[in-house]
Amino acid sequence: MNDMSLMNLQAGKTKIGVAAIEAFAGCLRGKVLDASDASYDEVRTIWNAMIDRRPALIAQCAGAADVVNAVRFAAKNKLLVSVRGGGHNIAGNAVCDGGMMIDLSPMKSVRVDVAAKRAWVEPGATLADVDKETQAFGLIVPTGINSTTGIAGLTLGGGFGWITRKFGLTIDNLLSADVVMANGELVRASAKDHPDLFWALRGGGGNFGIVTAFEFQLHDLGPQVLSGLVVHPFSDAKTVLQQYRQALEKAPDELTCWVVMRQAPPLPFLPQEWHGKEVVVLAMCYCGDLAAGEKATKQLRSIGKPIADVVGPNPFAGWQQAFDPLLTPGARNYWKSHDFIELSDATIGILLDAVGKLPGPECEIFIGHVGGTAGRVAADATAFPQRNSHFVMNVHARWREAAMDKACIGWARQLFEAAKPHAAGTAYINFMPEDEGDRVEAAYGDNYKRLAEIKRQYDPQNLFRMNQNVRPVGERRMM
């Protein structure tokens, strides 16, 4: 390596000599990479192909000590820092231009204590890594719906998926976290230790430090659950959504049903004549007794005249991966999201109009049904504020060619604006793209002020700013 100029926190450049870089590299069990390394491009490439940034240095960490040394090096030199876990976040904040990326992806350990029903998970693990270990013992922690997602980013933003209604958000099952602070100190955050930090970590994103280990409460589930898809023609969409809404009014916590609206992919159970045509999909999961699940899903499955109904017993870990083929890396992605207290007729009309204008075959709208156990937690109990919203809309624009950027992004933004008058005003930060920094305060609602105070206490220089950033009280925006 040669002397290097790296982007600093003042948006200028800091020159660091080769001796200092070599000394830093010598402190790590992992590696320090720059653009001359053969693996550099692979490491800086993340899920969203719209993100093409080039860090000057990448610190690949093998353990907590490496993270401590990387943070101390960055803080000493006041470097712009990004932190990569799974690299799946839509905004692409895992990668910075010109600064230093702290890469946690090699840290994938998952350790399960069956008797205590606890799991200790490193930040580079994916949801698939977690499920493989926990399901080996018939245990789970509630996470998301795409198994290639990183556990770290998902958890710090809140975390919801198929079993949230029964077992709560991912953060509701977080018992403690080992955190490297902006000054390089490693601390344990829990209900007893640094409780203010623990409150902020549960939904406040990567603003407050780098978590090197998560301790989760586990629950009994599996290995099989009742799950699957019911696919309807788009011509029946209005009736399907209205009856879907009605069926959910009495849904038990064990039942979750989400809606996906898109052009039908070439799924093997769909007749070929439906491939590429607009459809409405009810995706459901019952996390309990299979016979009870058949009764609980009966009303949803009796709606209309579906093209296909493939709901049945499935391994839970397999169901967690069911949508992976539609979310593979390498595509260009842009999301817009709203929370809704109710799925009103007006909202349904706006959604259906947008589906009629899909700009590409991979673009979709999904509606996640939450609430249940997660909705019975007080809004100020964790940093995650949107406990009253029962539906989360994600407008997922996905395409392959840069020439489609304007059409696909424009479609997502148009739908977002049309639905705004019917939305709750909050947002799920994990679904927010990089151009929504001005929306962060509203997303956190009444919890934002406390978050900003905690940020000032733990990261007064805003070292951890490559995120949906909560600025410390008193800081003026510089970047």
C-alpha cells in the first residue's frame, strides 16, 4: 500500500502514510484492502446494483477486537466511515466513497443455548445463517422474509416478518448487545447495562455504535409451519383486498398474511398463460398447530376464485427463503414506503391504479400485515415508534438497465405521493432509500428527540453517519 488520501468527516481529505496503514493492518486478525486487491470489487459490491461506491480502505474484521481497532483508527483520523453487515439495505449505506468501510461480513458465528433458549449472533450472519442454527433445535427468533438479509441491519432497524404478530419484532426479542462505541470502547448494552443505549439500538439503526454480538430470546417453532401462496387474477383485486382486510379483523396472532401485487413470475404451479400477467398474491404463514392453521386460514383461502392455492405444511426455514429467487443481488432497486393504520378503500384504489402502470416485470407492491404482539408494545418502549400501524407498504421498483431508472423511480415516487394523505406519517427506516434523509425525524416521531440526545452522549462527532442519520443535538448538517 502507498500513502493515501481518505475522505474525512468534514468532506475534505486526510492523508495517511503507508506506515500508519501497515501498522493498522498489523493489529487485525482480518485484512485491510484497497483498490489494488483482487477481492476489492467483490467486497464493495452489495445487493442493490444502483450502489457503486469506492472506499479508499476496507477493514475486513474477524472479531470484536478488529472492530475496536478499526473504529479507533477511523476516529483518530476523523475518517468518513461506513459499516457493512449483510450489505442488503436499500440505501446502500454499507459502502462509502473515499472513506473507510468496516466490513463485518466475515463475522458469521451463531451460537445457540438450547436450555436457556438464547442465541448469540455475530453481525455478519444472514437470516439464513440464524435459521439454520436455531431450527436445528426447533427454535426461532423472529426476523424478516428474505434469507440473504443481514441480521445486524434488520435488527437495528426493528425487524418484522412472518412470525412478528406472534413473537414480536426482532428488537422485542433482543436481550443484549455488545457494542463498539465511537471512542473505540466495547460495552454491553441491555436493560441493566447502558439502558439508554439499549433503548436506542432497538430501532435507531446504526447511529450509536457497531454491534459485534446480539443476544436473542428464542421461541419454540417448527420445523414445519402452514404456509404458502394463493394467487388471484388482478381483475379481482379490489374484491380480494376488501375481503382480505375483513378477514384480518379476527386473525389470531399466529396468522400473518401479506399481499404482493406484480406481474406473475414463471412459478411452476401457475399455468403458463398467467406468466407475465398482473396478479394479486396472498402470502400467508401460520406459526402454530397445523390443524389450527387450516381453520385460521380458511376465510382467506375462500376469497374469490384463485388461479392457484399452494398453502400447506412447509419447513419454516424453507418458507423463510421462498421469496429469495425474486430478490437476488445484481438488480437495480428503489423503494418507497408508508405505514398505514388501516387499508381504506381509497388506499386500495390508489394501489390498484399503480399496479396498472407497472414500469417493469420485476416491480411490485407489497403490503405487510403486522400488529399482534408487536402492536401491544408501548411506542416509547423502544426507539422503533410505529406500534399502532397494522400495515406496511413497500413500493419495490426493481429493474436491470440504467435506462429504466427514470421510469421506475418515478413510478415509485408517484405512488408514494398519492398514498401519503392516507398514511400514518411514520416509516420503517430499513425501507427508506438514501434520498430520504429529510424524512428521518418524522419517521421516529416523538422518539426522535430522545434519540438525538443519546446520539450526542455516545457519538457527539457523528462518526456513524452513513445510515438514516440521527444527528446529535446541536450538530449542524455538514454532509
